Amino acid sequence: MSKTLDLTKELIARKSLTPEDDGCQKLVAERLSKIGFLIEDLQYGDVKNLWATIGKSGPLFVFLGHTDVVPTGPIASWESDPFTATEKDSLLVGRGAADMKGSVAAFVTSIEKFMEKEPNLIGRIGVLLTSDEEGPAIDGVTKVIDYLEDKNEKIKWCLVGEPTSDKKIGDVIKIGRRGSISARINVLGTQGHVAYPDKADNPIHNFSAPLAELSSLKWKDETGKFQDSVLQISNINAGTGATNVIPGNLTLDLNVRYSPSTSIEDIKKDIESIIQKHDITYEISWNIGGRPFLTKETELINAVEQSVIQITGMSPKCTTDGGTSDGRFVAPTGAQVVELGPGNASIHKVNESVVIKDLEHLSNIYNAILNRLLTSS
């Protein structure tokens, strides 16, 4: 029986819905402490975070992951209990199997195998886990990074276990992520009767012209590694529900996923300049969900690529697409960040699953990365 599979099953059995951890980090801490890791439990608000390290000096390599999972959705739609890991054909089914309890288990078993060989460790290993990745991410990794920065603890290499694979384990790795900035615009008008439009001021009509211009906004990526950035409108709300009332305001939500080629200041300026061209009274509030990052050709990318080739026989594709990850909090410290995990086809879905054999492959890839970066030749 695979140790990685066994540990994945134990983790799935814990109902760690954000921000709950339900003992996942304690289970990992117990395994790591047995092989000499120093354990620090860092709790901020309702969020549990684990920081575990081993090694006395040298460059710090960190496995970064999360123990929280998203809600199950209708349990009746699942083929089995989402919190009982169930083997079905070649798959392990359960909430968090791919996102990302399988990766967390592979972290642990890869380190255990590495330490069993009593390597000539030329650096340090860290494991950072949070129960606040799927939620607002306010009291999770960002707070731990602040704690580490205060201690002058510098991460050189960070491997994030997010599910990146497409068709086969290791076929895709993430070497960067786009940033995310959102805005809520409140367009102010004057409510009135539809039969007397001269006595009202319709915010829907007033915003129709800037809405068309905003919808076509685009920012070109100059790195060659990202998609061009476009503005997406996610919600528009106006009206009282009555068909004979002109509304007094309109609320609009928008988001831009942007590359390192574009600044937050540029995005804000371009959006507000369009609105200000029109005779509109409005309020706007901004929320920065995360800044973009790109890991250039480095020893971490090389170590990950060569390790994937060693275990699977194929070269991974380096991409930057998809949403955000907790790597966005680590990259600004100067760390090299790469994401590699299992297949992502079923994440957040009913009957989430991971290919069983991929769990051990992933553990072996992680182990090979440790050997390449942290042992003397």
C-alpha cells in the first residue's frame, strides 16, 4: 500500500471546510516532528497555519499548500461520502483529493523518503500550510509571510502543490500567475416615474456609453508569458423590481486579471478616465486580490523540469494561466515560485478525484526536486 495514498485518505476524512482545519495540520505536524522538524503553529483569527522547518543553514526550500477545501455542494449528487476517501477504478474520490490534500500528502512522504537516506543536506526544508486558501486568504499565508519577514527568514525556493496537471501528472507546471484587481462602481442617479423621465436621472442610460468602452479595454502583455489582460464585468444591478420606476442607482462589479506588464495604477487610470469622460456621478472602490509574479529561468524551474522528466519521461509545459494561488504572497519576497500538482479536471466539482497512481508519482517528483536542490553532488 502507498504511504502517500494512505495519508491522502486520512486527510480527506477531516472535514476541513474553510477556515476549518479539523486536525489536518496536526496530522502533518506529527509526521514531520518524528523526523526532526521544528513545528510552529501560527493561528490568526479563525485560521490555522503550520510552519515546519528542518536544517541549520543554507538556502530554504519550502513546500506551500493548504488544508482547507471548498463546500461539497449537494451531497446527494456525490457517488460516495465526500469525506470518506473512496477508491473507484483508478481514482481516489473525495473532497480535496486533488485540491490539495493529495499534494500535501506527497509533500510529507517525499520528505520522509528524502530524510531516510540521511542526505548531506546543504540547505533547509520548510513546509507551510494554511486553512485559508479557498476563502478570503486574509489570515493565512500572507500573515505567515509577514511573520517570517519580521524574523528575517528568507525563502529561496517555493514549490506550491496546486493541481496544475492537465492530461498526465507533471505535464503542466505554473511559473507565474496573473494579478487580480476588482472594482465596484456605484453610478448615482435620481429615482422617478418612467412616465416623467425629465424629472428623474436614469443611471442605466447614463452608464450605457462608458459600459461599452469598459467592455473593450485591453492591456497588452510584453513578457511573452501571459495572455493579454482584459476587463470582465461580473455583475450589474439596478432597479426596484417595478417596471414603472426609474432606478436611483446602478451597481457594477468588474475584475481585471493582469500580467507584470501592467501596473495597478495604469488599470485604475484607464478605467476612471473612461467614466470621467461622461457626465456621470459615481463612486468607486477597489480591491487588490493579488499581484502578478513570474519566475524566470532559474534553478528551481530547471530542478522541477528535470525531476518531472526523470519520473515521467516527459517535459512539462510552463504556463501562467488560471486563477491566483498563495504563491502570490511568497513571490514578492524574492523567492522563486513554481506550482506543480495533480490533475485539475475535477477540482471544486462533485465527485472530485485524483488518479491513485499519480499520488506516488507526485511524491517521487517532489523527492527528486529535493535531491537536486538540497544535496551535494
